Amino acid sequence: MIRKGITLLETMVVLIIGLVISMPFTLTHEDSERDWQKVKNEFQQKYLLKQQQVNLGYFSEFTIRGWQQSIYVGDEEVVLPADWQACNYGNIRWQKSYVTAGTIRFVNIKTREKASLIFQLGGGTYRFTT
């Protein structure tokens, strides 16, 4: 029997192998492109979402904290850029009536650069220093 062409099964096997081989490169590329601007944007989105949920009465408060390579806004995680980690683990409490003041500090473990997330007492305004 003489065959011409390839079967669907052979095509699928080749595509799956190619996908598995390229996956580590795709994941590494995404992590290396993560910068502070993306962290700031993602933090702002999750922070506003949690504020709305408190104001709507879903819960009474949430905390913001740095832990290892992430910032947690309630139960939502914001991943820091590559090689950055939190170097203090203070909690900032956000309630409808007030926000505790506090600073979460970050350090780049390779370059020793520093950054901070600073919350002011009262209205919940914050700023990043990088």
C-alpha cells in the first residue's frame, strides 16, 4: 500500500511536541518582561476592586501585604518583577472608615535596588517609589 500525505494523528503529535518544547521559553519570556509599570497597573486594578467590594458590603476590611515575590491585596496576588522580593512583611488594613499607614519595602536580590509601596494614614492614598 502506497500512502501520500500525512494523517491527522501524525499532525497532532507534531504540534503537541512543538507546543511542549516551546512552553518554557514562553513562560520565561513573560516573566522577564514584567516590570514595575505592570505591577503598578495590576495593583491599582486589584486595589480598586477590593475597595468596591468593601463599599458594597461583601466584607468589612482587607489587608495589603508584601510576601516573598508578591504583593497581596486581600486574597488577590500581584507578582513582582523578576529578582524582586518584599523585605518587610507589614500589613496595611483597609476599612471603609480608615486605612492604616504603612510602608512595604522591596529589594532586588541581584542589584540591591530598593522600591517601596507607601500608604498614607486616612483616605487610603498610596504611591510607589522605584
